[in-house]
Amino acid sequence: MEALTWTGSLSLLNTVVLWLSAAFALVVLAQIVLSFFAPEPTLRANPDGSVAARGGAYGASERATRWLFLALVALALVYLAAGAILPEGSGGIIGAVSRRLLPVWISLVVLFAVSMRFKRRLGLYGKLFDSTIGMIGFAIVMFWVFTAIYADLIVTRDVLTQVSQMKNKLPGTPLPDGSGWYLLGGDHLGRDVFSRMIAGSQIVIIIAPFATVFAFMVGITLGLPAGYYGGKLDTGLSFLANLILAFPVILFFYLLVTPEIVETGMPQYLAVVLFLFPIVFLMVLVNSRFYVTPGLRNQLIAAIAIVGGYFYLSFVGEAGTRVAILPPSLDLIHMPANMLIVFVSVVFVNSPTVFRIVRGIVLDIKTRDYVAAGQTRGERPWYIMIWEILPNARGPLIVDFCLRIGYTTILLGTLGFFGLGLSPESPDWGSTINAGRKLMTVAQHPAIVPAFALMSLVLGLNLLADGLREESLKD
Amino acid sequence: MLKFLVRRLATMVLTALCLTLIVFYLTNLPPNLEKLAKSEAGSRISDAEVASWLEKNGHASPLLVRYGEWLGVVPGWTHEDGGVTTGRCIERGQDPATARRYCGVLQGDWGFSSVFKDNVSSIIATRLGLTGLLMFWVMAVMVPVSLLIGVLAGMREGSKLDRSLSTFSIATTATPEYVSGVILIAAFATSMGWKVFKGTATSAMDEITFENFFLPVMTIALYGIGYIARMTRASMTEVMTAQYIRTARLKGVSFRNVVIRHALRNALIAPFTVIMLQFPWLLNGVVITETLFNYKGFGWTLVSAAGNNDIQLLLGCSVVAVFVVLVTQLISDIGYVFLNPRIRIS
């Protein structure tokens, strides 16, 4: 079998793309330079009834940018679509990768079509589709989410299988037994870089949002009373939060995420405390809402206690470790010790910041009239905090949630980069970057591929947060 | 003002004490001490021998006492064994009677590194010097570039320049150091890209050249640039919509003069705090970048101390790190009060 080139039989298009990109860069530059001299935009009504927005060189550059950008996007789509349709191998590496990602493309198209169709009925989520930046960010994020979901369909090889002839081979090299290609090359042990990158997305997409949700639960449960009551409680909690924030993150990871600490059971004790917060939060949430109907409230609280309690004990405890509460036959969720410690330390690092944000918002909102009205009606403090203040703080919190998932992704990568926590065999992006960077002079792709994957996900989350911020400010 | 300063300093000292106690606790956990004993006295010693080694070297006393000894507020331990007295403050060959009673961080005695076989204070001093150089160049690149980007972007909100620069800032904040470092090395220091710089900064420890220092400096600076630029942009757009800017425009002041004379000074107050608070972040970046480029400065020392269970050195590094973070927080608070006349502290 022959080695694949990047674009295969579509390489005719390459020169077109090259010229278009050059022209696009030139036009954008021209537009920026011209914008310093451009007159203010004036809407001019022509005698024939038409309206011209902006003419001259600046207007021309503006139009040129738009059309060139659209042309480039269309060409990129041609590459991807043709690659998915053409028989395997003739679309080059890009085509073959696009073919593997077919389920992701279909899901993305369906999701966007449905969301665009019903965007007026979908609240803030629907408004996201009014902002270009937000849509781009959302598309990138959903791309990785779908990739993680379909990872088992997409991978071409087992992530741990080593083929010794494929060590540090370039992208598109065929396997010696002719059963296919290493689409994005082989790493220093002869494993498939493409499959490892895809499998790595699963780890990030599972841990990062969950850890962020937990951090938010902790931050909200502590930040609401700190901001609302103030006084000694606030002073104490703020001191604790500042204490954790003053701790350099890397030092913290190095101290907490070591085999010695796992031995002492410390991460599990931390998990015992941190994982309690979601249950407490849900209970307070239900209690404050249904306080007036004790029957319903008691049923709901009992349900939360049983279901939440089971998950709690099952997550935290593990047979044979220091915290083993459930008998092994009942303990169905097995969290490996090194995964748990990564999770716990990421939650621990993130929660003080969330606490500070929530506290700040509560300090602002509690001076509003509707809070005073609630107090006058005799509503209880927790009802006001959770059902009056929290919903009004949702805008900044949702935006921060997106940003924080990105930050958590960076933290997970940092842990992997220093070889802390996850096993060195693990395909997560941080560990693969760490393994690849040591041989940068020999082969670059094993480090570059996961690096770009991580960057694109974080960029997508940041763009999404930007779009959401813009749209929620319009409310 | 004085009362504010005193309160701020008291909180700072309390925070520093708490943090060093936590670090001390985490580095002196029983498994770490056991590992230390095995690496110092031989890896095949029995549990009883480990216990006696710990006893002999003053690691057996309660945690708070050991912390006090390390800090220098509790007299150092002494141990008598067959007429020979050893102790924390007694150097080899010294007469126990002439030794000091207290020897801790407060007395300037930072301990002895078990891996580098040198005094912790002298190791940290050399390493900090190297990192200081790196930080200086990072600041020299990062601050002007990010302020310029922020001001240009915030000057006309929504313009093409604003969009392009904002996209650039978002992209750099989305790129952590280990990603941008790897991409920069691949692009500028390997055969894959354009081979103009060096992919390692080891030679920069002796002599800094543009060739060996550009990539590490850019790696750290890039991540900060986006963040500071976004803050500057936000503050600039806020100032540009203020009443006095409109008044100046209506008076007939040219746009250029409005930006330079009226807007800039007020717009730069917020970024000052952000830049100062970036120091803890830079510390992160320094650790990653020094590891990536093999530049043996403070960050590299921290990583190797943590990786090799070098307890004294790790404690020393943590003290420095915590100190840097707290002092920058203090400076940013005080500086903000001085720069912003609207804030009064009585």
C-alpha cells in the first residue's frame, strides 16, 4: 500500500486554497489599515429608492473579506465532504480522517439544523445561534463531545497496540501488514496517534464538565450564605478561599497527586467532604421550595438521600482502601484511585474561585428591591438565596461555567504534562504531549496532534462563553 | 491607610503560616519520611531500622514541634547516642555546647538538600536569579504588547481591528504553555518548520542569546498577553463610553488626543492590578516552560525537588512561591489604592 498524502486526489484544489488564503489575509490587513481612515458609516438613500451602506475602498474591502471567508469555508467543506464520499484512501489523510469522523459530522448537522429551526423557542440556548462567534464555539465544543461519544466507532486501532515498524512514522504511513494506515502517524512506541487523540477526548469530556459541576456545587453552597449573611461566616470562608487561591497550583498538584498521598487515603477523605456538597445543595434546594408541603418534601428528600447517598458512597468508597463503606457486591461504580485524585484536586482548585464569584454576585443582588420584598413577605433566607438570588445570577455563572470547563481542561493537561495522576499509558492529551515533547527533534506529530486538539477544545469553550456573554447582555 | 496596611500584613502573615504548615504537613507525611530514610540509609532496611533512623534524625517528634523547629521558634532537636550528641543545629564536628539553640527559616537556616547536596538557601538563590532573568524578559515583552493590543482593540469597540485583536487574545488565552511551547518548538526549532531558534534553553543559563531565549520567553508571554489584553480592552471600552470622553469629543478634541490624553490614563488602572496578579500565574508558566525547555531555574528546581522527595528543598521552594504570591497581592492592593483616587481607605 502506498503512503497517503495530505489531500490525495483533491490536491488540484490546493493551489486555489493557497491563493484564496493569501488574498484573504491581504484583504483583512487592508481592511484594518483602511479602518483608521474610513469615514463614519452613513446610510445613504439613493434616488432610486435603494439604500447604500458604505462605499469606497473600505466598503469594498469589507465585502471582499466576507466573500473570501465564505469561499474558504466552502472549500474546507469540499475537502471534508469529498473525503467522506470518495473511496477510502483516495481522499488523502484529510479525507480519510473526515471519513472516520462521519458520525460526528452527521450528528453536528442534525443538531444545528434542529436548533436553528426551533431557536426562537429555546431561550438562551436558541439565542446563541444569533451570534457567529457563539455558533463557531458551540460547533467546536459539540464536535469534541460527539467525538468522545462515538470514540469507539472512530478509532482505527487499539490505543495500546504497539507496532514496532511504525515508530515515529509520518502521518499517512501504511501498516506493514497492509490493513490500513496510521492516519496521523505513529508515536515513539509505534502506537496510532490518531486513535490515541480520539480516545483522549473521552477522558477530557468526561472529567472536565463533571469536575466543574462539582466545583460549582461547592462554590454555590458556600458562596450563597457567605454573601447573604456576611459577618464571621463570610470572613472565615473568604480566608479559607484566599488560602487555597494563594497556593501555587503546580505545587499543590505536586504535593497532592503523588502515590504516597494516595497511600494515606487523603484524596478519599477530601472526596468525602467535597462530594457531600451536591447532596447538601439538592436537599436545601428541595427543602426551601417545598417547606410548606411537608409530605412532598419528605418524600423528595428521602429520594435524594437514598439515590444520592448510594452514588456518594459508591464513588467515594472502594473496597480494600481506607474508605470502604459499601460491601463490594453493592459497590458498582469503580473509580480508580488515581482518577479519583485527579478529579478531587481539580475540584478543589476550582471551587474557591467559584465561591468568590458567587459571593460577589450575591453581595450585589441582595441590595435589590425584590430581595427586600421577599424578606418583608417573610420568606426564609435559603428560599431567597436559592430561588430569588441564584436565578438572577445565572448569566455570569453560565458564562463562567463555560470558561471554567476550559480552564479545567488546561489543568487536566497540566497534570498529564507532569506525569501526575493518570498512568503514562493513558491516551489523555496532557500525557501524550508529555511523551511526544521529549522526541521533538525526531518526530513532531505525536506532540502536535494532541496539542492542537486541546487548544481547539479550550478555544471552542472560550468562544462559546464569549457568545453567551454577548447574548445574555442583550436580555 | 496605616490601619489598612497593618490589617493586610497581619492577614498575610497568618496566610503564610497556614500555607507553610500545610506544605510542611504534606511533605512530611509518614510515607515520604519512610522514603527519605530508605534513600539516606539504604533501600533494604527493615521497618524497625526506619523507625530508629527517623528517631535519630529528629523526624519522630510531633508534627507541630517539627514545624516549629523548621520555622525557628522551637529549639532544634538534639539526640544523644553513645556520648555523641547530634542535633538539628549542630553541624558535623561542631561542639554541641557552642551550637545555636534555634535554627530555622527565620534564622536563615533553610536546611540541606538531600539530592543536590548543598544548602537550600544557596540553591534557591542561584535558581531564582536564573528565573528572575527569564521573568524580566517575559515582562519586557508581555506588558507593552498586551497593553498596546488592549488599547488598540478597546479604542473603537466592534471595529475590524477590535475583532481581529480580540480573536487573537482569545486564541492565546486558550493555549496553555505546554501547548504553545510544543507548537513553537515544532514551528521554529525543528526540521518540520523553519529552524531558526533552539528548542532548549540550557545554554541560556551561561549566556543568553536571542536564539536560545526567544522561544521560552514567548511561550510564557503569549498566555499572559491574551489575558491582560482582554482586561485592558474591557477597561478601555468602559472608559471610552464615559461622559467626559463624550464631552472632550464635543469640545472638538481630535480622536487621537482623546485616546492618548483623556482615556489612556484611566483605562490603565485596572490592568495594573491584573498584571500584578499575573505573577502567581507566571509562576505556573515558569514551571512548565522551564521543564519544557530544560532551563534549570526555580521552576525546574521545584519539579525536581518534588519528584525526588527532596523535602527541605521543596519546603524552601514553597516558601518562596507562597511569598511571591502574597507579596504581589499586597502590592496590587496598595497600588490600586494609590492609582485610583476614587478609593479611599480610612
